[in-house]
Amino acid sequence: MPQISTPYHHGDLRAALIDAGLDLARTGGPDAVRVREVTRAAGVSPASAYRHFADHRALLVAVALGSQDLLAQAMRERISSLVADASGTQEQAVARLRGVGLGYIDFALAEPGWFALALLTFDPAGAAAPSVTVAHEVPPPFQLLIDALDGCVTAGVLSAEGRVNAEWPCWSAVHGFADIATRGPLQGQDAPTLAALGVHVVDRIVAGVRSR
């Protein structure tokens, strides 16, 4: 699993506060990321946080972006392991798409606190609700899905017509499973059962993509 950096020692305070926020969110989720708690964990005064973040919301977004990076890192690792075992352009494209979905689910099951936080980003310019973009940038995990689907088109696994908006049913299915497995009716299931169900969900998605 991804690791975060070491505590603050008179270095980059902004990075240290983000790391402290990630430490808190790992076990406590988004609600644990509060200015007072984050600064206490970093060993600085609450006032020092406002030299780097305009308010609590800005701090939360920064920590959530860090969580997104950790999610993307885990997804890339799963993608690499699957692609390494695949032969041929089409099978590698399929392996990449499977890696996106399985890496997403693996991370959600292993790090539910970070996973919940990763989806709380929103545009900082007065947006009232969460958005898939932050400052008009596509989050790295979502970009990995887009790239994998585009790769399926290039490899001849998915038609250009079938590619149109394909990221939305793919993401909806994988995220829906991850959500009910971490916060919904499946959260009490044992790890092997959840892992097997996750594989089944991803394989159904891949089969649907290949049929298109």
C-alpha cells in the first residue's frame, strides 16, 4: 500500500500539514481532517495553517488531492502487475482496464478512510458541491480509467462508438461496489469474499466493454 512522508521538521510546512491530514484521515476519514487536529499532529499552532490554506475547506481539498494521488498510485501498481502477465496488444489493453478497476477496489477495501476522502474534492472557486474535476483538472484515478478505455479502442478491443461515455458506467459499477463494500450492506463481509466479489464486478465490466 502507498506510504506517506515523514513528520514535519522545520521543512515544508504545507506538505507536513497535508501528511498529517492523511494520517488522520487514514483511520478517521474526512471528518478527522480538522485544522486544530491537523496542526496538533504536525506539532505547530493552528494559526500557522492559515499561512498555507485559506480555510478548513482549502486544507480538506489539499488532503483529498493527496488521497487521490495515493489511490492512483495503488491503481498503477495493480495495472503494472496485470499488464506484465498479459501477452499481445489486446490482452494488455484488457489487463490495463482490469487493473484500473481492481486497483480502485483494492484501495477502497484496504484504505477506507483515504478512499472516502479521495472523492470529496471540489472546485475551489465557490463551488457548492463536489465535482469530478478540481480546478478543471481530471483527477489521476479517473484519468487512468479514461486512458485505459482509450487504449482499448486503439487495441481494437472497443469500438469508437462503444467508447462514447463508456467511463461513466465503468466508474459507476466499480465505485458503487466499493461504496457498498466499505460503507454499505457488504461492509461486514470477510476480506476474501469482498475480493472475489470485486473481481466479479470488474470482470463483468470488462466483458461488457469487449462486447461493444
